[in-house]
Amino acid sequence: MQNQQQQNFQGTTNMPSQQQYGAHDMFDAHEALSALIGGMEQYVMYEQHVQDPELKSIMQRHQTFCNQLYNTMVDTFKSGQDPSTPTQSYEMNEDNHVTYGMQPSQPKTPIQSTSELNDQCISGFMLGCMKANATAFTSAALEMSNPVMRRILQDSIPNMAEMAYEVFLYQNKHQYYQVPKLQPQDMQAFQNSYAPTQGNMPH
């Protein structure tokens, strides 16, 4: 009986490549891949409606990067091994300037037809896609037993965050995403509501 149990609980190093995942891993990797595909397909749908060349450039760079990431993930998903092309690092073109404060603008309402699609809508969809990817990748990486897929997912989370932040900066620059600010005394009250600990934590 004990020998049978030992055979059932072999380490992954002795298992065929297709068995280097638990059922939970397969489902989580599937969710992460599905989120990535969904974002890529939305980009394809909306690209024809983009007006601003800067937004189109951001979209195309995201598409190129995500396409390579998708192939890397599929490679490891199928083999359980290191992919032939490792993960890359995404570098945004936007600077880190954020405009604070609210400017008067027209109230936002849902569009009623595709003819009303504009750069504000599309950049919002792009931000939503990258936030969904970051969430799916994080959830999957936290409990992934296959170490290679876990590392791919974990390494990709900062890239999803970078792409999302790039879109946020674009939206902020065009007043699509305004950032309210507090009165100076309220800001200071928040900042002074925390203080560092004294001494070391007990062991």
C-alpha cells in the first residue's frame, strides 16, 4: 500500500511533461490565457476606430508584446518546460507626468452605436483589458505548482501593470481620466495619520 502511495505522489521531475500540472494549474493557466486572448481580440476589434496616432502606436506595441507573450505561455502550457522564447520586459513610451485636479467636462453616458466609439472609449477598454490580465495572472501565479509557468505568469504581472499605467497616463493627459486632489490640509492630515514603529518586532 505504501509503495502504491509513493508511486502516486512522484515529484514532477519524474513525470511526463503533460503531467507536470495539477488540475488546478490547468484551470488557472486556462483562465490567464483566456484573459490574454480576450484582450488581444478586443484590440483587433477596436484598432480600426482609433483616431489618435499616439493611441494607435500604444495599441500596436501592446499587441506585438502580448502576441509574443501568448506564444511563450502556450509553449510552456503544452510542454511544462522552459519556453523557446523567454518572457520580455515591456517599456512604455509615456513619461510619468500626472495632471492632478478636475476640469469641467461633459457628463459621460454609454454609447448607443459603434459609430460613437472614440479614443476615450477605446483607451478605457484597453485599460480594462490590462487590469483583467494583471488580475488573472496574479491569481494564477499564487498557486501554480508548475514552476516554469508560475515564473512566466509572475514575471508578466509587472508588464501588464506597465501597459495599464501607460494607458492611464495617456488618458490623464487627454483629461479622459482625471485625478481629483484633496485640500492641502486634508492631504497633510492623511499623511500624518501614520507613524513608523519604534524598535524591532518581537521574534
